[in-house]
Amino acid sequence: MNKLFFALAFVSIGFFSSCDKCKDADCKNGATCEKKVGDCNCAQFYSGTKCESQVRNSYVGKYIGTSVQSVTVGGNTDNETSPDTIEVSISGTDPSMLVVKGDGTAADPDVPVTLTSNTNYKVNATFNEGSGNVTMNGTGTFSSTTLTLNATFSGTVLGNTLTGTLTFTGTKQ
């Protein structure tokens, strides 16, 4: 009887101690652990086996592609399709923030980008163009190899009303 009791106790200890697969999971950045399998479920904007990486890090780099713009200023419309390069960098410590780098001039400012999911982003920014403000609103997507952007802009430049659209599709280099 004693041997049977010890055998049952030993099996029970092994059975109950093996239920918590999360004991050694060491999930990071607010991730939760799936108790039955011990996998980390990452919080938004994080990835990796232990959720140790920010998703935005994989989007940093240069994207070469094509911009299609339609701009109307003071009633005159200009349509242009041209090769373009967009450079994406980290912005601050918020894991949802990136920046599309401009050349630092009023005509080509840095544009803040906010991730809305691990693959989608939005752009909402107002720029001082020296003689007026221009507001840009848009959305886009990242994949492991591409970036897309669809945006509209409006404002006043040199006393003239400005409106337009911009689309960009590029491949990461």
C-alpha cells in the first residue's frame, strides 16, 4: 500500500508541475503567456519568440519606388509620376512611432508616422511651408519588403489654396 501511495504521489507531482508551461517562458514587453503551450503572445508593436523586439525596427531603411502626385495650387493642377526614395527611421521611444526623413527644408520636411497595427500606419501632420501651412493625412502599409502610402494634403501657400494627393509604392533596399 505504501508503494502504491508513493507511486501515485510521484506521478501526481509530475503531472501538476508540468501544467504551467509558462514557468520559464520569460515573456517581455507586456506579453502574456499561453499556459497550455508556453508561447508568448506579444503585445501590439512587439515580435519575437519572447516579444523582445519592436516591430518598427524591421521597417527602418530606404524604400525605392514610384511617387504619383497630383497638386492643385490656385486652380492650376500639376500631375507627376516620378522615381522616389523614402527613408524610414525610428522616432523616440514609443514603439508605434517612426519618421519618414526629409531633407530638412520646408519643401521636404520629416514626416511623423504612427503605426496603427503591426503592419499599418497613419500620417497626420501639419507643416509650415514658410508662407502658409500644409496638412497631410494618409494611411499606408509595411510588409517585410514593401511600403505603400496613400495621402491627401491641403493648405495655403503664398496666399493660394493648395490641395493634392500622393501615392507611393516602394521596395526595401
